[in-house]
Amino acid sequence: MPKIMNFTTAFCFVMAILTTILYGFSGSEIYIILAITFGTITYHLGMRLLVGLLYNIGMKNRADPTKKWYQIHSWESRLYQFLRVKKWKAKMPTYNPDTFSNKKHTWDEIAQAMCQSELVHETNMVLSFVPLMASVRFGAFSVFLITSVCSAVFDLIFVIIQRYNRSRVVKMVLRQRQDFQEK
């Protein structure tokens, strides 16, 4: 997944520059439409890569799952059942599956990485709305709003998955600690 995201981001960036240059030479409206499209895609992908990198540098997948922010509320369990998260969560892509591998990490490390991942996706949700500022220059507010909402919802899906899975992982960590203390 990292290679695909990096390549797609770089490709869209180059295409945004190329179509901007073509617009400058020709003045054809199709080139400015393509430049805005490629530029917006570059922003959404590049921002996600940068946010993930910055959290990784700052937190190194170390977070305290017992902090209030990460606690599951009673209504969330009902919501996750209603959304049938268990049925579709495995079908969603994972940027780096090794991060959540119980063969490479302890359950406690995985729970901490899940907390960091949740923060990344929550930050992405907020930053998904930055392109709305481009509508001041280019118009088409509704187009920027739709892409921003779709991007935010996409990240919300991953927040839901992290919160759904983490509650189960934290229970396993607590069980392991209890088993260790009994020995």
C-alpha cells in the first residue's frame, strides 16, 4: 500500500503541474479543471502521508490506550453492531499490515499502534476540509465540499475500525496481564 500511495501522489502532483502549464499556454478550460482535480487528489493523498509520517515520528506507535480519548462509549458498541463492522472491516485496506501483526508485535504494542492510527485518521478528517478554501479562488464550492466530505467519511471508516478492534485487543491485553499476575 505505501508504494501505491506514494506513486499515485507523485503522479497526481506531476499531472497537476503539467496541466497547469498546459492551461497557461492554451487557456483551455479542460486543463484548469484537470489541474484542480489532480491538485486536490495530490493534497488529499499527500496530506494523509504527511500526517501519518508526523505522528509516526512523534509517537512511534506509543500511546496509552487507557486515556479517556481512546475509551469506547457505551453507545459505540450498539452503533458498531448496527453498522455491521465485523462483516466488512477485513475488506478495508491497511497501509502497513505489519503494524498490526500479532506475530511481530505484542497485543499491547498493537493496541498502542491502533490509538495512533485513530489519531491519524481523526486528524485527516479535519484536514479533509482544507480544500474548501480553494473554492474561494476557483469557485465550485459544492465540488470541493463533496470531495472533502467523502474524504472525511473515508477516514471515519478507519476510525470506526480502530475503535471497534481496539476494544477487543485491550481485553486480550488485560487478560494476559491477569494471567501473568496469577502465575
